[in-house]
Amino acid sequence: MINRWFYNNFLIDNYQEIGSTNDLIVEMAINDNSIDNYVICAQKQTNGHGRSGRDWQSPEGNLYFSLLIRPNSSIKDYSLLSFIAAIAISNAIIGLTNSQVNLEHKWPNDILLHGKKIAGILLKSDKSKQGLEFVVIGVGINILSNPKQTNFPSGNIKEELNIDINKEELLKLFLDNFSIFYQKFVEFGFAPIRNLWIKRAFKLNEEINVNLSNKRITAIFRDLNNSGNLILELDNGDVEAVSSAEIYQ
Ligand code: BTN
């Protein structure tokens, strides 16, 4: 570990190099019930994970962190926390750049800048050995570089906006925003989160290509429902809610 600092009610451990911030934090939380509001951040990961079993290339220069929380007992569906994280990421980037920047939320949990993926979220929930549940929200934000061979186009903030981002400031702004919208979620449920998320939704009311587990379809993205599902209008006019899929180009 290179340093430990506190920010609001979060404890943050910063590592120079680590396999995966998600793996380490999950291992720690399984063995220690007392860990909560805890962040592990790394300058570089040697075994970063993305969604659907993909690797997350993690050279020095980008932001990689995992936030661990023990969710309030009123929260039934942990997967909705990724929408809060998406809003927190885009608000944090806007806070350090400008409000006119073209940032979009790509369902379920990617952030696009100028149509290119610049951030991803990997959510994991589990229980400690004593049975206390926890959620880990892993976030990777491309600040200086991005992988070249990707299914969906990817980019980085420096190249798109020609702006130098301070990683610590970005993390702090993320945590500020996450705390605000998490609190809103606990008090008022998913509706206000959905409303904020959808304001920046990628391809809302447009045709999208969707990879479902067994087939690929083209449909119109009509809405996000209160369970975080993608609401699609199919060619024949039928409306379908999809809980797991990938939007591709
Ligand atoms: C995605 O596929 O879009 C999700 C990427 C999540 C990457 C972050 S980087 C910090 C944390 N540690 C990991 O191994 N993965 C997440």
C-alpha cells in the first residue's frame, strides 16, 4: 500500500500495483465484517476484470478503484447501485470538465464520451463469513489511455477533451455524488435515480442492436423501468423488458 487517507466517511487505501482492486476488497470483506465505506484504489492493475469475464486493461494513468458498502436493509436489488455509480461518474467528470460535454449512459453500466466508452462499472455482491452482505462497485475510468481492440469503440478523457484530470479530485467528486444519490435511493427508491440516468441515456428512442443470451436483435430503446430493465419496442410492435444484454454497434 502506498498511502491511506480519509475523505468524508470513506477510508481510502491507495496501492501502486495490484492484481484487481475488486478481488482484494471482496477477499477483505469476506473475512472482516467491520469493513464498510471502504475504497481500494490502484495506480495500475495486473489482473483487472471487466464485465462478461473480459479483462480490463489497467496501465498506469487511468483511475481504478473499488468501493465497498454494506447496503441499507431497505435495498432489495443491489444491481440498481450501478445506475447510481453511472450518474456519479458522469457528474464527477462534468464537475472537472464542463457541463456541455457530451457524456452518455450506455445501458446497463458504461459511460460514453463523444460516443466512445470511457468508463465501466463492475458490480459484485457477496456475504462475509458471518453472513453480512456487501456490495463492491468497481470503477475504471480511462483518463490517459484506452484499449484499442474492443467490441464497442473506446476512448479516453485526455484525447477527447484535451484536459488534464486529477485522479484524486475525480475520485472525491465520485464519492460526493455517490453519497448524495445513494441517500436519495434509500429515501425515495429507484424512481429519482432512473429519471437522472435516463436524461443522459445513449440512444433513447432510437434503434439499437442488442445481444441477448441466445440471439441478436434490433429494436427501439424506449425506456428504463423501475427494475433497471431495458424496455425495447420490437419490429412487430411488442414491448419487452430485458434484464441482461449487451448493446453493440
Ligand atoms: C466493464 O467491463 O465495463 C467494467 C470494468 C470495471 C473495471 C474496474 S477497474 C477497478 C475494478 N477492479 C477490477 O478488476 N475491475 C474494476
